[in-house]
Amino acid sequence: MSAPPIEITTVSSPTELAEVNEVLAGIWGTDVPLAPVEFLVAIAHTGGYVAAARSGDSIVGASIAVLALHRGEPALHSHVTGVIPDVRATGVGRAIKLHQRAWAVEHDLGWITWTFDPLVRRNAWFNIAVLGADVESYLPSFYGSMTDSINVGDDSDRLLAAWKLDVALPNQPRDGTGFDDVELVATPDDVVTLRRTDPGAAVRWRTTTRGALSAALEAGRPIVGFTRDGNYVIGSTP
């Protein structure tokens, strides 16, 4: 018997928002809600974005985003988006981001921004190569100390991704093909596992990658792609 189709909708009732919180806490492996239900009610009530992806009666993914400004233009800042392990690599994450994009366009917003860990290879591939987002800046220790099972024991460095909504989605992976004079910055195979099995190696990866990506972005050298085997592709100064 095939799985029920995925349905993505915005949600606003306290009951639905509590379900969203429970699913996201499970994904991140924490007993502490990623956002209190009262805060989610406020976000939904004031025009922000809270969405759930359902398969039948079960929530399998969710996203929370707040209204913001980017480069002085109305934007949506996506605070957290996640899917449960059972549906990863099935297209649910992409479907949620496309739903978020369509919602932002419908509400006359020019950008969607979000942050992601530079060392999580699958997220870098998804955000840069698949979605075609640009990387605007490197944010060291952005959230301070974190205690969830994914991030514990490491600095919370993040890259700021910006998705300009009047630019078409890439029709092929944005992997740096076609650019000359590039520099490659590698990432570990699985930094989440490495934090548990070899914390010292995870710290070394963090330090090296932070230095290389920060220096490139501060010098005006853009990240023009991410390769399938886990390398940031740094272009030349415009």
C-alpha cells in the first residue's frame, strides 16, 4: 500500500502549533521547544509563516518563518525547517521550501533568508545547488551555545542564505560548473556523527572552514556553487 500524498498547509490553531513544535523538537533531539507555542501563535496571528507537511494524519515536516527586511526590502526569514528521518531524501524538504516560496510571492515579499551550518554537507548541497540560494555572509557562533543532539559540543556557526524570489530556480544543480579561477573548500562527510565520534576533528573542520569561507566572503569572493562530493566553490572577485 502506497503512502498517502504529502499535503502542505499553513497552520494557526494552538493545537496544530503544538504538534508542529513536537515534531521539530523530535527532529532536533531536544526536550526544549524550538519555539514556544505562544510565540508561534503570535507569528501566525501577525502575518508570519508556520506550515506543516502531512502524510495522512501525521505531520512529517514543518517550517517556521517571520516577516523581516533584507537589503531594505520586505522579506521572510525562515527560522527553522525540518522533516522527520523517514521522509528525508524523498522531496518533502524541497516541497516545503517551494510552498514557502509561493507563500512569500503571494504576500509580495522579495526575499526569503535563512541560516544553515556550513559543515552540514547535505544542507549546503540542498540550499546552494538545488534551491539556488546565494550565500550573503558567514556568522560565527550565531546562536551561541546550543544543547540539542544535532549541535551540542560545537560552535553554532551559520551561513546566511538569501533567495531572491524574482530569480528563476536553477534548471540544473548549481555546482560551480562554468566558473574559472575557483577555489574549493571541503566539508566533512557527516559532521553530526563526527561530533560524537571525534570531537577534536569536528573542531578542526570548523576552524578551517570558518577561516576559508569568512576570508572569501569578506574579500568579495562569492560562493558560486557546491559540488556533489562536498566542496564549496569560491569564485573570483567580481
